[in-house]
Amino acid sequence: MEYISQTKSARIAATLEEMILDNRLKSGSFLPSQQVLADQFNTSSRPIREALKLLEAKGLVVIAQGRRAQVRSNSLDQYVESISTSIVNSKINPAKLMRNLMQVRITVATSAARGFTRLENREEYLAQLWNSSNRMEASIPLIYQKDARGIAEFQKAEAEFHRTLVFANGNQILTCIYDNLSPMLDSVMNTIKFTSAQVEKRSKDYSYLCEALQNGQTDLAVALVLVTLTTLETKVMDHYPDESAMVSYA
């Protein structure tokens, strides 16, 4: 299948988005009128209206009746949210997208584990990690009993474990990227069926990871993160068809 090119409205929206995100159009300022924009982009008013709706959907502008569109924000959070929205909404090969998301999680989590022992407030984060780990362990009996509450609690605690580990890293950009992209990955994880034994093993691995972080065993902690997340990546990718048999879009 041929690659699908961007529509005129999408190209206009992308140009305006870039201007907003690099501060050429500042937060709170008003965009030119639709007629002026149409003249600038050498087009009619319809593609301009569609482009503004795309920007509004991303939360970059506010459109009010009878007023010019106003720039909503150009903060780091908004920047990352915009990138994330573009990635998730693009017609990318789903298998490729999930592999990329898993690689982001692995890269960020291993980096966080590697730098954990150097954190000044690591005891605070370690307490949160232990809390999540203990909740995962406590949910195991319910999971063996096929009680839906057990797997729901495990999934919630596991997601909080990773979020805490990444947040402890102290890198604002990586944290924003993770917070914006991980919900999609977490939602996929919640649809994949694991055996009770597999979930129990994962729970133990998180306990071992907490012990390694507590004892300052950086190499062991990194290895445990890699093993745990690589195993999850394999399970996630098994959930998708072979990406070579799928159609991808630009």
C-alpha cells in the first residue's frame, strides 16, 4: 500500500504546532485571523479551520466563538503531551509502536536503577517501591483464586512501581515522556493474560529488585530490571501479529 501523505490542514497544523512549541507563538498570545492565516499559507479558510481544530484537540490552542485562536501553553508537559498524542494517533504499525514503547520503558527504568544508589532521598523512593512490591505480593493469593480484584491490584501496584522508579531518576524530560506514553502500554498489559505462576514470579523479582536497591547492588538491580522488562516485552510482542505481515503508514 502507498504511504499516505499529510493533508493540507495537517501540514498547516504541524507548522503552527512547531511555532507554538519553540516559543515563536507564546502562551496566551492570539494567532492571526483565519483570513490572514489563509493568505499566509496560500489556501482557503477551510484547511485553516481544520488545522485549528487539530491544534485544539491537542490542547495547544483555545478556540472561542468570535475570537481568534489563543495559544494555550508551551510548557514542557504540553510539549511532551503533544508529541505523545502525535505518536499514539499516527497510523503506525501497532507492533512497532508497542516495541518502541517497551524499549522506552526498559531504557528509562534501567537508567533509573543504575543511578538509584546515588540519590540523596533514595530511602523515600525505596519505601514507595517496597510498598508497591508488598501490594503485588499480597495480591497473589487472590490471583490463584481467579479473583479479578487480585490481578487489578497487581497491575495497579506494578504500574506504580515503575512510575516511582522512573520518577526517582529526577530527569524531568524522561519523566514527562514516560508519564505520557506509559498509560497506553499499561492498558495493553492489562489485556494480556498471564498465568498465576508467571505473575507470582514477577512479584518475587520486584522484591529481589527492592533488596538489590536497598543493599546498593547496582549491577544486580539493573540486571533484574532488564530481565523483568525484557520478559514482559516478549509477552507483549507475542500479543501482536508479526509486524512484517502488517501494513505500516508514514
